[in-house]
Amino acid sequence: MEKAPSSSVEIVEVGPRDGLQNIAEFIPTSVKQELISRLRLAGLRAIELTSLVSPRAVPQLADGRELLEHPHIQGLLADTSLRLPVLVPNIKGLDVALQRGVREVAVFVSATEGFSRVNTNCTRRQGVERAKEVVVRAQEFGISVRGYVSCIFSDPYDGPTEPSSVLSCVKELLAMGCHEISLGDTLGTGSPRDVRKLLTYLKDNGIPMSRLAGHFHDTHGNAVANVWEAYHCGLRVFDSSVNGLGGCPFAPGARGNVATEDLLYLFMKAGIDTGIDISKVVDTGAWVSGMLGDQLGCNSCSQP
């Protein structure tokens, strides 16, 4: 077992994208901008802004272009000390991001066939090739690329995921030039034992823990425990969503992301630095809860 030193961790806030994408009633762009602003004022330095997928696929994020053009968001994008990734599915989405000053994008692949076909209408192999096209072009413009691997433990259509499939995706994303790979427990079915087993397998097969991030959903209440186990396995980057917002329209039954507030409390009590003001994040969670009201129920019943 690796010794887990009391060192800092990085929280990647995915609320503005992953947290909102499954809410049916459209949220005004001004509310999304305000959410991002509040998260930044709380000290978050890595915030996933939006997704540039087809409006037909994810109607809630149809205003991605408008959001990125907002003067305040443009000001944040100009700050080179911040990480502000935007999820892009293809070259067209990348070009839109480039035109708006985005400096980091994210691509996504599924470790399984069933989810890939439903989520992106392509095979797993085709998904990897699409991601590679984006990564190669992004590198031509000096754009950093983050990779997502979905369904690391199970697929709603295919069942349990083979660790070898996760390893293959991670290796391919690293080889094509992704600087970091976020491992997504899309259905929230993983346990701490599953986390340790998978991360040990990846490490034994040459994957540096320093290149990985954890993205855990809280369907069965294990998300915080999974983060803690991943931390002890060597991960130092974790995705989370304010107020536990989230859910995937293509993963029936999957609940929200691990709450940013819960991760901050976990690390604070363990004496591990995050550089984030937990009280301001809690206030932001209360604010967004008030803004969304009854719509929060949409998240808890339903791409990484």
C-alpha cells in the first residue's frame, strides 16, 4: 500500500457542465455565468465551463458559445493561472472553443461498447479515433487536452467493465497527448475495493497515478469513500460538483457527482490543503439550490 503523504490536492469543479447537463428546464446563461463566478470567488482554480456538444444531444448546454463569449468568462479565460476546460466532441466543437480563447479542452471515450453507442452513436474504437482527431488538432494550437474515460466499473447496457478495457483507453489517451485522464464511475456503482483493484491494476501496467484523476458519482453513497481510497492509491486530482449536482441522460439510475462540499470537508479534516474556501462553496451550493428549486429532482433520477 502506498503511503499517502499530507500533500495538496486539486479539485476540478464540474458543476457548470456535468452538474447541469441533465436538468430538463433550460437554465438562463446568466445563472450559469454567476455560478462560475461564485465558484471562482470561493477559490476554485479548475472549473469545467461547459460543453460544445450538439444542442439536440444536450439541450441544457445549447448556450455554450454564448457563455464563453460573456465578458466575465472571457476575463477568466485570459487568466493563465486557471484551468477552465471545455468538453468538445469533435473538430467542430474544438474550432468553436479556439475562436473563443479556450486554452484547455476535454475529450471523452467510453471503456465499453454499449454506453459508447448510446452516448455518442459510435463504437468504442470510433470514439477513440474521434478523440484523437481533436487532440492532434488541439496540439497544433498549443491547447491542453484532458481525457475522460466513462464507465470504468460498469455499463448500463453491457454490465461489468473489464479493467483491461479501461487500461486500453487510458493508454490510448495518454499516447495521443492528453495531459490528464479522468476516470469516470458513470453509474456510481464502484466501491473502495473496486477503486483499489482498478488503480493497482493500472499502476502495475505502467500508468502513472500522477496522470490520473478520479470522477465518482454517488449513486450508492460511496463517492467520498472512493475518493479517499483513490487518494491513498496516489491520485491527487478529483472531479466534483457543487451541491452534488449531476447525472447522465444516457445512464439510467446514475445520481449526481460527489459534492464539492463533501470533498472539501474530507480533506480539511485530514489536514490536506485544497486552497478553497469551504464556507463560500457551501454558500454557493445553497444559492444554486435556491435558483434551481424543484429542478434538482431531475438530476437525482437519471457524460462522463
